[in-house]
Amino acid sequence: MNTPRVPLSVLDLAPIRNDRPAADALANTVALARATEAYGYRRFWISEHHNTPAMASSATAIIIGQVAAATERIMVGAGGIMLPNHAPYVVAEQFGTLAAYHPGRIDLGLGRAPGTDPWTTRALRREHRSGADFPELVNELRGYLAPGSAERKVRAIPGEGSGVPVFVLGSSTFGAALAAREGLPFVFASHFAPDQLGTALELYRAGFRPSATLAKPYAIVAANAVVADTETEAVRIFSSLQQKFLTHFRGGMEFRPPVDDIDALWSPQEAQMVNGMLAESYVGTPDTVRRGLEGLVDRTGADELMILGEAWDFEARLRSYELLAQAWSL
């Protein structure tokens, strides 16, 4: 297989172990960013989730600021900001401020899901319309980030003219169509919603309109990857992520320690649901995972891969990203 070595990036959810406080998760996020910068990864993105005991990534812009301040070269951004939760004007100010502190290093990925439950959606004080107004919100935000003038009544300062790159995130064809129409890079969330991956990428590329910011389609594909020195250890590490999804299907979400036999914990129906959501997961030794990710690039034509590599033990997580970087020749 002669697959080109596309860039690898990191997606971080600031996972909270069920035996540790959120502060530990946030400290690990910063440490992971420093390490993956040294390993050669291109970007380090933080997601937005609310009211989720297994994730500390709620105040995304604050975390991005901490990560960017602790690193020097790696691009740092949101993967993503769930735009319906926020006033676009405030997001423009926040990311304009981040870009002022860290010129040329801040990315802004935008999603249309709330990233939480209906009760928390109401607590966020934003009116949701099932994401139907997402294109209008994106365009409003981009307007605030564009070069402005003194005559404009509402200006994002800092923000206007900042050149913060905007990415559209999606797990369906909706985001793909929007990214294509606006000439923006597209990121597909196949690390938890792989079903429409091929269809969305085809639609994105077929409908892409060149823009002032992007001359041709640029597709980033997100996937799970756990790398260890042995297949057995990698499979065991991966069981923590499987349990996170299992507890989600059972009405909660917890990040739990790994187990030797995941099949002892779930029913066949639960296994089918979890494994379906985690279908784009690559688990094993460096060579095994490298070949799997090469196959993903061949199958999708991805221009970049965004890797989520969760592990209960933080040292195992660092080791996974290190081994993958070596196998991928970063």
C-alpha cells in the first residue's frame, strides 16, 4: 500500500475518570498537548460537551487558551464549538482574543448539535431550532471575523479581520453540504457516527465551491486509535472507551477502568450498538493501526486524520500517541 502520509491531529474530550476530579482531566489535556506537539501532530482540538460527568470540555475557549499558552507551534482549536449554544458575536470576540494572544495558531471548528441534553440546552439560555438555523449562525459569525470598518454598527474587537480559520464539523450530509456551498474545510465525526462518512465526503467534494479561503476541498476524518506494544494490551485499553458508550446507552456516561473481557459486561444488542458507533476505531500494535489508518485514507481520500486516543491510564494514552507518531513517521 502506497498511501500518502497525510497529517495527523489530536481530538481531546478532557475525559474524567470516575475516580478522579475534573481538575486532573484538565491538567492532562495540557500535558497531552505538550507531548503531541513534540511528537509532530498538526492540530490539537478540544470538543464542547455539557452536563457530562465523563468529560471536562465544557468551557472550550478557556481550555484552548490554556493549551495554546502551554505550547509553541501546534495549531490549537475547537472541535468544535456547538454554535447554537452561543451568540455568534461572543464566539467571534473569544476566538479573536485567542488569535490576538496566539497569532496564526487558532482554529475554529463549528458544529450544529447542542452537545448535551434538552434540560441543559435550556440552561444554556439559547433557543434551539433543531440546528435549522446553523447556516445563518455560521455566516453571522464569519461576518464578525471578516475585515470590518468604522461605519459598521456592531464590530467584534478583537475578532474582525483576525483570519481565524473556520471549519464545519458534521456527522451527516447537512454539514457536508454547508461546507461545500461556503467553500470551507469539512471535518466528519466518524469517531462516533461513522454511518454517513462516505456519502458525506462524496457530497462535499462534488458540491464544493472554491472560496477566498479555500481553493479546493479539504476533508478531515476523525477516528479512534489506541496503540500499544501488544494487541492484547491495546484491546484492554480500548475497553474504557467501549464502556463509556455502554454507560451512555444505559442512561449515563462514565469513564471506567479497562477490563479483560468486555463481552462479560454487555448484551449482544448493546455490543452491536456500541461497536456500530465505534466502527472507525483502530486498535492494536503500531503496524496494525498504521495499516488500518492507511486503509481509512485510501477509502475516504482524507486530507488529514483527527485522532481520538482515550485511555484510562494517562501514561498509556501518551504512549499510544507516541507509538502512532513513530509508525506514521511524523
